[in-house]
Amino acid sequence: MIPRYSRPEMTQIWEPETKFQIWFEIEAHAMDALADLGVVPKEAAKAVWERGGFDVARIDEIEREVKHDVIAFLTSLQEHVGEEARFVHQGMTSSDVLDTCLNVQLVRAADLIIADLEALLAVLKRRAYEHRTTVTIGRSHGIHAEPTTFGLKLAQAYAEFDRCLDRMRAAREEVATCAISGAVGTFANIDPRVEEHVAAKMGLKPEPVSTQVIPRDRHAMYFATLGVVASSVERLAVEIRHLQRTEVLEAEEYFSPGQKGSSAMPHKRNPVLTENLTGLARLVRGYAVPAMENVALWHERDISHSSVERMIGPDATVTLDFALVRLTGVMDKLLVYPDRMQKNLDRMGGLIHSQRVLLALTQAGVSREDAYRLVQRNAMKVWESDGRESLLELLKGDPDVSAALSNEEIESRFDLAYHLKQVDTIFARVFGE
Amino acid sequence: MIPRYSRPEMTQIWEPETKFQIWFEIEAHAMDALADLGVVPKEAAKAVWERGGFDVARIDEIEREVKHDVIAFLTSLQEHVGEEARFVHQGMTSSDVLDTCLNVQLVRAADLIIADLEALLAVLKRRAYEHRTTVTIGRSHGIHAEPTTFGLKLAQAYAEFDRCLDRMRAAREEVATCAISGAVGTFANIDPRVEEHVAAKMGLKPEPVSTQVIPRDRHAMYFATLGVVASSVERLAVEIRHLQRTEVLEAEEYFSPGQKGSSAMPHKRNPVLTENLTGLARLVRGYAVPAMENVALWHERDISHSSVERMIGPDATVTLDFALVRLTGVMDKLLVYPDRMQKNLDRMGGLIHSQRVLLALTQAGVSREDAYRLVQRNAMKVWESDGRESLLELLKGDPDVSAALSNEEIESRFDLAYHLKQVDTIFARVFGE
Amino acid sequence: MIPRYSRPEMTQIWEPETKFQIWFEIEAHAMDALADLGVVPKEAAKAVWERGGFDVARIDEIEREVKHDVIAFLTSLQEHVGEEARFVHQGMTSSDVLDTCLNVQLVRAADLIIADLEALLAVLKRRAYEHRTTVTIGRSHGIHAEPTTFGLKLAQAYAEFDRCLDRMRAAREEVATCAISGAVGTFANIDPRVEEHVAAKMGLKPEPVSTQVIPRDRHAMYFATLGVVASSVERLAVEIRHLQRTEVLEAEEYFSPGQKGSSAMPHKRNPVLTENLTGLARLVRGYAVPAMENVALWHERDISHSSVERMIGPDATVTLDFALVRLTGVMDKLLVYPDRMQKNLDRMGGLIHSQRVLLALTQAGVSREDAYRLVQRNAMKVWESDGRESLLELLKGDPDVSAALSNEEIESRFDLAYHLKQVDTIFARVFGE
Amino acid sequence: MIPRYSRPEMTQIWEPETKFQIWFEIEAHAMDALADLGVVPKEAAKAVWERGGFDVARIDEIEREVKHDVIAFLTSLQEHVGEEARFVHQGMTSSDVLDTCLNVQLVRAADLIIADLEALLAVLKRRAYEHRTTVTIGRSHGIHAEPTTFGLKLAQAYAEFDRCLDRMRAAREEVATCAISGAVGTFANIDPRVEEHVAAKMGLKPEPVSTQVIPRDRHAMYFATLGVVASSVERLAVEIRHLQRTEVLEAEEYFSPGQKGSSAMPHKRNPVLTENLTGLARLVRGYAVPAMENVALWHERDISHSSVERMIGPDATVTLDFALVRLTGVMDKLLVYPDRMQKNLDRMGGLIHSQRVLLALTQAGVSREDAYRLVQRNAMKVWESDGRESLLELLKGDPDVSAALSNEEIESRFDLAYHLKQVDTIFARVFGE
């Protein structure tokens, strides 16, 4: 996480101030529950809410001595609350606070990412409808295949990020748990009702069974999900990069006045945002593996997961949030060149219609093997002519083809509209409209 | 995937025979739909079902020439069906068959893994109840913390694998889609109703929008999920390995008569199965990254994902299936030594009760800081004596402690039963009973 | 490792037959050393060499009972050698045999990969010289930048794989060690001279200090190196895939007669080999992480590494070997289209010369900022005209430019040969000639 | 990279101030070379050195407008140098500066890590000699195997980190290159002698052939090497964690006065530093994969690698540096408990000598199979008695054993010193003394 690839909305979730505020709320809510159960005086709980507070610099100072962050926090809290603070944290263990706090942070981060995805989906939908019938060549293996529309490309991206939205919601649900269960999770020194109360107040569910920690398979799933979402970001980013290539140039990232593409080459307009997204995706993906390695903690807990989470907690969420917002901006302002799409479509001398002729031949009674051979031998001539030869003309001139199909029948297979007839069906499937 | 770590139930899903049988069914069901739509003759569809078949060796032979597996299959099919076969695959593209087949295989693999998880859960539940009140020391950082029960350890594992079960069901759902949408997914040459028919027959849902391929974010999520499940396998495996250590020896993998632990040291009984599971988890986890890299295919598709899936499709599912079954066997026959658990529990001179004394002191009016210091100074003496000193006796002899608590009050904090009082609550949460 | 992506030269290294043969040699050489030291009778050593042998099926059968592969092997050996076999393996531990064998296999695998790299380098060198002055556009960000030559592209690949060759040699050196040091590496029951003898005979160095195992940092380095080499394979593969795009088509994988690019579209010629290589690279890279996780074995050893190595040992080496040979074939037969390179070069209306004009302006006294602006404003017109405008003409018509440079001076900056003047220098650096 | 896991020596390498200082030196040295070649005025070069400078805040400000960091830097430089600055960067491209700078930073980072390793090795050597003959049980699979010494454990760690030192030196060498080769690496606008001059001044070698960028296989190797070193850190950390377990307690991290092990349990002394190192290792390892994915840049370059390197450049080097220094501290102050080692060694009733008896039996003419069975049947009794039975006594009482060996012969196999006889040999191998 570096400022260059960060948004304040997300970074503030990970700031010390935020963390200690969440700790405070957990401890104070726990006090309420303990007071209701008669374990601590009601005035003590009241005092915590009223005089409670902490001082980040002071906590740092204490931690340098005691080498324990929760104890440092509690000491600082005591300095604000006074004498009644001795009831705070009663029967709890540090992880009760740390783990519940981490999950609150991950839930908030998930909420931002979910909002990011919703914003991205809105843009993708708008632009998909805008280019619903903008014909463009579909490419497999980087090679012209058959026509599709630019709207369909975007509908595909929409459907993919819609799945990502579902996944993020599931990942959020996975980590939305709270544990206030004591040293090894037995509730020996704290009533389970305290956990239930804190969970409800913090917007979480009680963890059914914790040890000292909330089990890390939940977090592994969360970070793995971020990795998958990042991979979908990469897919769309790579698509744009391809479309902006000099020789293709069917779409282009918006290029602001005053922007310089290259210090040495004034003519350059590079897809730097989507290239950047490609790199960011690698990072987010890379954080999934350490998160999975964190699952196998020793016995009721060891603390090896902590350093990993202190890093990848912010790194993964901040980076993905930034990436999604950047991608939304790219897609929102993307320059689309339908003329160029048409030009590229035309450049292969009609090769893209080869399949339809193949089908026409088989329907006219030619064996599939023969039909394939007939089409291929003409297609290869066009291919080798770099699109200067016309497949239509060659086919019409091939006696074996003519034997099966009339010129009119051949010509009817070179109709672009033919390829668009199910666009509405697909849009209905994707957008449900 | 090697025989040593494979079960035939899973490997057969990945055998050529199975794959071609699924291809056959896809093509044949598609023929039915095409016939219903009047695109191909009904007799042709009938002929495919009646005379349809293929020959694996023959397909291999043809593929060596044409370098295209689906064409090779179709040729072999034609050799069985005869002339009507020219209608087969009409308007479809190879990926329609390949991707739908892969998803059928992944769904079947998921079903096996789901069954594995259910079997594991049944064993974990049985053994959790068996050891519901078998007291054992809970350990954080590998260091004695406070008492828990062996049943609670197993209840935690149960809850974790129950989450894995939910995840696998979601992963199965993710990949249970079918695409019969043609060269770039536009249905230009094939009616969407064909896809709907084939999907229904193969137990899948239609892919809302495919390009040439079913989008690989679905598969990335699937393999990432396998990686998370494998990480949970590792956690339980590591727990057993720890418990079997010579100095701990609270539980042990079953050791069959005739088994040899070491070629050189006849006395050894090693936790080799759970060590093996630890390694298998690394493998399954490692397959998640290539699966995520597969998402960003170029434009409407490139074929870079194919080699990855040919390897990790079988490797990841076969290995995880094997691991889960092995883990179930280990847990089923695990030798548990309650006496040894009690002996280990006792060896620390009562240190494990330190927190309860701390709480008693604060409840008696001592400040938290002072209470911590009082307990710690006695605890350190016990620690340094390697458990020969008794914390109870030292506390009773400490005048600062005695000033706050009577001997009876101190003694009451050294009661093991105290730690078990919420076991039923937790079991109810986990097992819902 | 699947037959589709395997070469027999590499797979045979990993066959049971090979493994047991290496085991036999290790045990027999150890016997010689033990006999020389007077620990075992000379006749016993002789008997092992003379009557020694094993039976793979028999070993499998025994292993099913004793669940220990080395004991099973020794039993089979005894069945061939007879009574003197009781001296075999004396003072050794299974890992002495297993680890030394694994390293022999990894060394042999490295030797194959080294040979693969040498073959690839020879092809790259030949083709680099063939296209030393074949001018082509250099691209950054997928956008035309300035001219380079196709030979330079290949020289870069040569230099990169030459580094890979050095790395593989270092990786080979890393794992070329032998351990015959007993149960925990103390040589308690076996003289270190046995290790030295076996090492020398097997082409290895003695491991300075082993525990029970040869330390796995060596293997981690080996597999990480394979991952880096695979990433270089991916780089060149991606280059070819880009060059074969319909709109670029500057080079193409060889397309054999009879080959079919698509079952549905007879016109397709896809870069399927290099796409395949891209996927294979993902796989090999993915094996590096489990290999690194294998390093932290517990105490003097645990066996978690074993399952990982049984899989990735063959998988990583077989896949990389196959990929390198495939890449060599692709590069050897690559179809290169200089005409098309020239055509692409020309399509941008001279934009690629923008930097030289920029430099000329600054040398003529225009500030860098102003010069950049002057060139950019003309370049953008060309860019937006899709290359129909000519940068040369626009510049000549721009009064601010004309104020600094004469028409002749401008024209002189549009010379292609200018860009080739250091090609020989670079070739001398790379090929040392 | 977060302050908690950072040392200022390493973080300052990555600060903007440092980066721009390196940029300045590269540009200024390039000016010297350009002046010597007569391309720019000597006074301009002189002016750059004399009046050169930059302002980080100002650069940030400019970058926000032009969205290009090198152009922003050059503008700021110009504001300091004045008019002569227009000659700066002539014929160069941004990547010439960026890539050469990154490599300077990576070289400096490697130098710190090399120094860290040397410091760690010194500590390991000192402590290895201190405990050269401190007998302790060797463990395989976590189970007692045979005696070794604590010094041998440390000698192993020394040898492993000595290999890491070699690897880091090689990794440093890999990235110590400089490229000043222009827009696509052809030296079209800049003489190769400029590169040679800058390389020499910055302590680098010229990159034999760059494209626009220095090839990323070099960096992939660098980060992969960091991952392997981190894995060795984990191995030693895990060893300490195991030794500190309550039941083992043969060694312990130093516990400073005032430190608190647990907020809830005052008795705890946890191996938190080595647990932390285990987590840090996961992080560093995780950065290797994105670094490998960075290799396959498109054509002469794309900028996807940049975001990855901005993050993992600091993250990986800062984290590994911190981890090595922390590990060195842990090993320097490690509390070692020889008495406890002896106590653990004795607890198995002599089982650890089983192999020597096995060998004695075979040497006395018993077949290996029979000898194994004889020893195992007695060993299992000891095992099941939890060390209360004595293997020595059981063997003496077993008539089948007595038939082959006298009591004296049996007793002689239970001698600890026997296991130490090759310690000096191994130390000589490792420390070369």
C-alpha cells in the first residue's frame, strides 16, 4: 500500500486511530454486557463510555516498554477513564479484541469494494447498451474469428463483475464474525452472552467456536476472493490494452490535455492505466498464498498470521479498491472507435464468414470433411494475400463450391446482421431486462 | 496426480474414456435440440444415439495428423455413425464441447469432494462427542495456556470443515454452467435453445454470456476454493503432528501391525500420514495461482488456459480428494491418550490457572497493573522451576496476595471443572443439537 | 506431467525402474566403501554388484505390507543377492538413499534442460543473424515507438536465455550433493568416507552437513530457477503471439499441411503453440511456491516435502523440458514477414520519427518544453488521422518549427538507417563476436 | 512495508529523496559522457553538477499535471540549473533513468541483506562452537530419533545461510546492470559509450541488450532468491518455536524484564519473535510470484511491472532485512537449556539406541529382517510404557537377543559419546577450520 495506489476512503480503515476506536467500542460494549450480567458495576461501564478515550502517541510509547499492543491500549484507556478502568477487558484475551477488530475492518473494506463493483457495473451497463450493436470482430487466439459487438464484450465484463460482486458479498459474510471467548475459546472467564452482545453491536455474528483466535480459513477465503476479483480486473484491462495497440486502435484510454505519453516520443498515447491495472492484479493475487498459509496455526493459536495480516490486510484491500475505481474511470471515459472496428473487420477479405459457408455446404449435402477442405483451400489464399483477395469471389469461382451452392446462396452467407440476431437474447440474460 | 495419491473414483473422471463419453453426450443432446428446431433431420439425431460411439486409440491416431482433438473425435464418431454424422456439431465450436465437458468433470469432482467432506464431518462429530469432556491443555504459541477439551478441538475442526463444505457447494455452483454459443458466443450459427437443452440434460445452467469460452473467473474461484480447503486439511494435520511429538504424545496416528516406522530405527512411530497431508496441502494451494492467471485470456479467448487445466484439473481434485479421505481415516482411527493429556496438564505447577487468580485479585479491588505484577512474579518462579514449584503454594505464601484473597479464595481458582462449563453451549452452536 | 506435454528423455528419469537403479548403485557403492573400511566383508560387496537386482512389481507388493519403500526395495534386493544382503544399508537411513537419488534425478533433469537451452540458443542465434537488419517497429505499451530490427528482438531473447543457462548451471550445482550420514546426520553409525566415495561415484559432492535429510533450500532454489526460466519462455511466447495477431501478422508459427486451426472456422491459423507455452509457464512457476514451503521441515526432518517432490519433481522438469523443446521448434520454423513489418512501420505517417525532430529542435536552441509541445501538436494530428496525415509534411508546414529547422534538416530526421547504426555493437555484446 | 517491520537503513533506500538523488547522478554522469563526445556543451554538464538539484514537493506538483514522473523531475531540475538544462536527458528515455535507478536501489538493498547475513553467520558460528558438544536428541517426524548436538543444529543453520549468502551475491550480480539505450534500446539517439560511462560511475555493468527496459528475468531471479532466503529464515524460526514448546523447552527466546507475554495469562513466555519471522517469511515468499509474472512484458516493454515493483521492491527487501536482523538478535540472545535437553533425551527409556542394537545383531549374524523384528518388539514395549520401561533391560531379558549378543555387547551400544565422534569432522566441513 503506497499513496500512489491508494484512496483515502480505504486507507483510513487501516489507520491506528480507526483501529483503536474499534478496540474502544468492543471493550465498551463488552462492559455493557458484563454490567448487565452483574459481573462489573454499571457505573464502570458508564464511565468507560463517558470518559473513555485513548492517545495514539501514548499507546506507542507504552508499547515500546511492554511490547504488547493491547496492554498498551488498556493502559492509555485507564489514563482517561480512571479507576473504573480496572474492570475493562475482564475475562477477555487480547485476540478477542484484535480479531474482532480485524474482522470489522475487513467488513468495512468489503463494503467499499462492493460499492466499487456496483459503480463499475453501472458504467459497464451504460456503455454496453451504448454499444449494443456496434459491430466489431471477435477474436480467438488474437486472430479474427467472427463478428460480435462491442456491447457484447462489455456485457460479458458486466456478467463477470456481477459474479465478483456475489463473491465479495460471500467473502464479507465469511469474515463478519466476532469472538469474545477468552484465552482458549472456552468462555471459562467470560459469559457467551458478552460475545453475543458485542457481535450485535458491531454488526457481526458470534463465531460459533473460536480457539484463541477466529479461525483463519475465513480470512484465507476472503483474500483468495480478492485475488479472483483482481484477476477479472486484469482480464478487462488486457482487453483494453489490446484494443489500443497501434495496429488495432479500436478503443483508447482517455488522454487528458497536458498529459505526456513519453518523455522522448511526443507522439505516444499509451494505455498506461490498464497496464498499471495489470500489475496491480498481480499484487493482489500474490497476497492470496500467504493468506492460505496462515490457516494452519499451531494448536489454539500462534501469532505467525499477525505480521502477514498487518501487511496484506491494507495492501490487498487498498490496492483492489484503487484498481476497481481506476478501472471504472477507464471504462467510463473510454474512447471507442466504431469506424476503426468496421475497418478492421473488413480487412480480412471476408474470411470471417468462412464458417457460414462451411455450414451451407454441409447443409447442401457435402460431407463435413469435404466442406472443410473446400473452404480452407480458398481461405488460405485470402490469408496469404493479406486480405487483398476476396473470399466471396474465390468461392464463387471454385467449381466444387458452385456445384453445391448458387452465387446467391454464397452471398447470403456474407451478411453481418446475421451475427447480431441474438444480441438481445444475451442482453436479456445478462441485464435481466 | 500420481497413483500413490489417487483414488480411482476421482481419477476415472479424468480418463480419456470419460471425457469422450461426455463429449458424445453433449453432441448427441445438441442433435436432439437441433432436430426439434428443424435444423437437422430427426433421423440423424436418432442415428447418433443409436450408432454413436468412439474409439480412444483411433482418436489419438487422427489427432496426431490433424492436431485438433475435437475434429479427431468427430471423425471417429463419424466412423461409427456413418453419413448422418455430418450434421453433428453444426454451428458449434470446439470450445462448446470442451468447456461444457470440463465443467461436467469439475462438477463431478466437486460432488466427490463434497461427499468426502460429509464423511469427514461425520467422523469428526462422533469423535468430538466421544471426547467432549476429555480435558486437555489449550496451547497458544505452543505454550500451555488454559484447559480446554479434546472434544472442543474436534468441534472447531468440524465447524471449519463445515464451512469448507459450504464453500465447495458454492464452487460447484460456480462452474456448473454450459456453453453452446458458437465461435465467439453470439449464437450466430446456433439457437440458444440448443444450449438450454444440453444444459438441462447435463445438469448445468446455461452460461449467460460466453465468448468462445466459458469465462475462467469461475474456474479460478473453484481452484482457489480447493486451495482454502487444503489449507484447512493442513491445519488439522499439523495439530495431529504436534500431538504425536515424543514429548507431547497426547494422540497418535493408528500404527498397523507389520508397519515399519524407520528402516534404521525400529522404535519409531511417526505421524507420516499427517506429514503427508501437509505436503499435499502445499500442492493444492499452489494450483490456485495458475488458475487465477488463466482468467485474463485475450479477447474472446486464447488457449493458454488449456494446458494449465489439463494438469491442475486432475492434479488439484485428485489430490484434495485423496487428502480428505486420508484425513478421515486418520481421524477415525486416531489413538487418543487422555491420561497423557492430564499428565501434561499437570506438569506446569498450576501456571495455567494464573488468569483466574488475576481476575480474582482485580475483583477484590487490586488494580489490574498490580494484580498482573503480583501473579507474574510468582508465575515466573514456577516457570523457572520447570513446574516443580506450585503456583498455588507460592501465591498462598505471598503476603501481597494474601492481603487481598483468603487461601480458600485462591484455592477455588484452581478448579478444572470451571473451564468446562460452556462446552455444551459451544457444542450446541456447532452441532445445532 | 501428462504424456501430451512430456518427452520420454525426461520422463524416464522419473520412472520407478530408474529410481530403483539409482538406489541400487548408491547401496552398492556404499558397500564398496564399507568393505574397504573393513566394516563389511569384501565378498558381500562383490555379491551385491554381481547378483544385485530388483523387481519393481515385487517391491510394490512388499511396500503394500510394510508401508516403507526403502525397506521394500532392500527386501527385493535381498531376494536377488541372498544372505550377503544383510550387510547392505548398514548404518544408513532411508533418506540417505532417497535424498541422494532425488538429487541424481534433479541433476540429470538439469542436464537435459541445459541441453535444451543450448539448442534453443543455437536457433535464436542463427535466426538473429538472419534478421540482423530486418527493420521492424519497436513497440512500447503496444504502441509504435521507434524502429528496431527483428534480429535485435532475437538477440535480446538470446541474451535472456543465456542468463537462464547460467542460472540452470547454478541450480544444478546447488542440488548436486550426496548425503550418507545416518539417522540424524551425525555419521554415528557410518564413516563419512562412505559418503565421499558414493558422492564421487554418483557425480555429486558430499553434503557438508545434513540432518536426516539434505536441506531443502537447495531444492527450493532449483525449482525457483525453473520458474524464472519458464517466465522467460512465456516472454518469448507472448512476443510471437502478438506478432501473429491478424492486424500485426509480422511473424507466424509454422502451419503444417493437414493441420486444422479451428473445427468451425476453416480460415484460422492460430498461434496455438505459443499460447500453450504461456500456459505451461504458469504451471512451472506455480511449483516454486510449494518448493519454498518445503524448506522449513521440523527439526532434523519431517516427511511433508516428500509428497510435494513426488509430484513437482517430475511435473516441473518434464513440463519445462517440453516447453523449451517446443519453443525451439517454434523459433526454428517461425515464418517471418519482413514486408509486413515494413508496411506496419509505414502506417503511422512518420510518427515514429518524432523523437529525432524533438532532439533537432532542442539542438537548434528551442527549449525542451517548447520543442516537446511543437512536436506533440503535429504528432497528435497524425495520430488522429490514423496515419493518413504525414508528420513530415505537417512539420514542414508549421511556422514555429520552420523557424528553427530548415526543410532539409527536418527531412534528415526521417531516415530509417539511422536507427540501425548500433546493431553491430549490440550483436558484438551479445554474441561476443 | 510498515514501520513495525522496517529498519531505517533499508527504508531510506526507497525514499523519494534517494530515488531522485540517483536520478540526478545518472543524468549528470550521462551529461559528462555526452560532453566528452561533443554532443552537448561541456559547460552544460558542469552547470548540472554545480547548480543541479531538485525539490520533491515541486516534482509531486508537476507530476500531478503532466502525469509523468521523469518529465516532472527534469522540469524541477531545470528550475535549479537554468537554461543549460535543456541538454539533459538528450537521446535518453525515461526507462533509462528509472531502470538504472531501480537496479542501483536493488544493489544497495542486496548489500544490506548481505551484511545482515554475514552478521547472522557470525552469531551462528559463535553459538555453534559454544554448543558444539551440547548433546540433544535429534528428532525426525517430531519423534525422538538419535542423539546429536545443539552445535550441529546451528552448524546446519550456518551452512544453510552461507548458501543464502552466495545466492544473494549472485542475485546482486544479476541486477547490477545499467541501461542508457534509448526508446527501444537501439542507441539510435545516444552513443553506447554514455551507458558505459554511467554504468562505471554507478557501480554497474552495461546491460548487453535492453529493449526499452532492462529485462525483468533479472529481477524475477532477485525476488525469487529473496523468497528462498526467507524460507531459510522460516526454517530456523520454526526450530526455535519447537524448542520453546512447554513440553520441550530446550531453548527460549530472550524475555526482557518488563515484557508481558499475555494480557490475560501472566505466566506466559511465548516465542513471539520467531512466530513473527514465520509470518514475514510467508510475505517475502509471496512476492516472488508477481515478480515472475513481470517477466513477460509486451514487445519492447509495457509498464505493468512498474506498480508491482513500486510495492514489492520496498516490501520484499525491507521485510527480509528486518527479518534477518531480528533472527540474528534471537540467535544471539537465545537461552539454551542443556539440562533440559539431557532430561528429554533420557525420557524414552533408551529407545534412541535401537539402531545400534540392530546393527550389532546383524553383525553378529542375525538376518536384517530378524534383527529388526527383535528390536522392534522390545522397543514397542518401551514406547507403550511411555519411557518407564528400559530398552536395555528388556533386551537383556530377551532370550533371542541374548542368543546373539552378550549383556556387555548390548550395554556398549547405549553410549552417548559414540554419537559425537564425527562432530569435529562436520564442523571442519562447515567452518573450514
